[in-house]
Amino acid sequence: MDEVTFRSDTVLSDVHLYTPNQRHLMVRLNSMGQPVFLSQFKLLWTQDSQTDSGPMGGDHRDFPIEETPARIGSTRSPPGSGQSAAGFPLQAGVHATGQEGPGAQLDEDGDLDVVRRPRAASDPDPVRPPRDKVHPMILAQEEEDVLGDEVQESSTHNVIKIEHTMATPLEDVGKQVWRGALFLADYILFQRDLFQGRTVLELGAGTGFTSIIAATVAQTVYCTDVGADLLATCQRNVALNSHLTASGGRGVKVRELDWLKDDLCTDPEVPFSWSEEDISDLYGHTTILLAAEVVYDDDLTDALFKTLFRLAHKLKNACTAILSVEKRLNFTLSHLDVTCEAYDHFRACLRQLEQLRDGQLHFTVEPVEAAFPQRLEYERIRQLELWKIFVEPGT
């Protein structure tokens, strides 16, 4: 395969649009014939913060970061590391503290002129292909050799390894990694106490990224979606990161949950079906529900809220649903203006749910301020939002 071919209905994950220099190594073809890549997502830590003795390992550190406009959307390494997000040394004119030194280079408008590091002319065999052309390749190495020297450069407890696709038709976008999943993962890592020892259900889990992060602290995580191929990818990703699971927990259970069906599949002949023990545990202990980047289609959004409503009535405990969305702006011919119809429909569903007068349950909706620190490398933009839905017994 020399080039990646894009058709008119191809959807490309925004995570990869903003990380063109990362090594996304092709490892296999899925059952649909789509290339599957293996990528690393590094957790950001500093050396100056308190030691975190949680399941991520005793050598890891939490780092409180002051959220400033410059920090939001940044993809650089933790402060004080002396490196950029791509692992390159910072420009010589900028101190590691972030203050501009006397040698800072400015353009004609007075803005900092960031010069990209040129490839060394003396390097006859560069590690990476040219910046403007990346050729995916299928690897023949064993799993521990797949990522080469990059794995050895950092502890395996600092890296989430995910198999995913990079470009798919709209109906298969769950096989990609989306920015909203990383945003929700940041929140989970920040609010570890909220998830400690809990039973968590993720709806529309996609590659399983958020479920894996939740399992670092939760007792049990039910990672759910539809489609045998997608769920098989989830299962592979769970196995790749099983060493991150909270000690004493039951880990991640990959199960099928179709929003268009009222009941869970219990047929033992169907892959990723539910056992009676699973269902009893799900309804008896779940207190947190998660969903990330699942409101891009109005019909799916309606199905999501119907599923939340149906599950809330079956759960024995009060619960909190945490939804991560990205407000995507598009110019539409119908409005001849920039709109965000999918997001507007999502907000309308939130209002409708909050105004619902149900004698059994009461729903409260509130936004989450995006002031929590960034623990993963991606571009955190202002269009990313978190919403909480509190479900309590009605009065």
C-alpha cells in the first residue's frame, strides 16, 4: 500500500489531522478490509508533583496545571520537560520556564516565529519518512517489537496503546479515535475519586479508549457498542492495556448494547452477549454512565437519550451520566450560514430531558467547566464540552 485513498464519503479522525508526524503503524486489515493502525497515546506527568500510588504505578505523578488560554489547545510536553510535544528540544531562544529569552525570534508582526527543526543532513537513513508523505506499512514483528524504540523510551504505564482505523465511511467512525474521547479521559484522570471502586457503563465506546482509562480506577467497566468487528477491536485494545487495570478490580467487559433495542442480548451464541450475572451486576451496581462523541447524527442522539432514560429506570442506584461532545461548525446550503445542527439537537434533547416530569426519576443537567488539567497529548479546543446528567429518585 503506497497511498491512503480518500473517497467522497471518507471521514478522517481529527486526532490524526493534528498529529501528522506521529507514527501510526499499520498492523493488520480488519474484517471489512480496512487498514488498522496501532498508536500510542502518552500520559503527561511531571517530576515535581506528588507521587501517585494508584494503579498506574508508584513511579507516576499527578500534576496540577494552571489552565490558561495558552494551555488550552496546547499539545506540548509537561512544563519543565524542555521538550515539545513531538519530543524535540525547545527553541534555543525560549527558556524551559516558558519565558522568552533575549534570543527569541519574532516575525514582522511581533509573534513568536517557531522554526521547525530541520532533518540532520548527516543522517543518511532518517527514522521517519518525509513530513509531507507517510507510507503505512504492515509490520511482521511480535507485539512487543511493534512500536520499536518508542516503547523503551517511556514506561509502559505511561502509554495507552490503541488499535484503530484512520479513515472510514460515516457508519464506521466508531473505529477511529476522536478528540472527545481523550477529553473525557482527561476528566476521568482528574476526578479519580469519583470513579474509584465504581461500576461504570460506557455507551458507544468505539475503540474502548475511555473505558480503558476508566478501568484504571473503577471496579468494573462495561464497554459497549454494536458490531462484531468493532467490539473485537475493543477487546484487542483492552488486552493491550490490561496492565493498567485497577488492582482488585474486574477490569473491562466488552459487551454489545444496541440503542435501538429495548433488551440486552443474552444469546450465548452471539459474540459479546450478556450473561445473567453481568446483567444483575450492571443494574445492581452501576452509578456512572459515559458517552463520548456520539451525537453527530440526530437519530443516534435520539436513540442515546432514549437508552439513557430506559437504563436509568432499570438501575437500582442514583447515577450520573457524563457526556463529551464537540461542537462542530459547518456551512450549510439550507441556512446559507455557519451552523451546528447536530449540537443544537443535542442541547434540545438535554433541555427536554431536564424538563421531563417523571414520577419515578428526576433529571438535572449541568455543564462541566473545562478547567481540569490535560493529561493526554491532543489539541484541546474550545468546542469540546462535557455535560453531566444527574439521575435521582423523583419526588
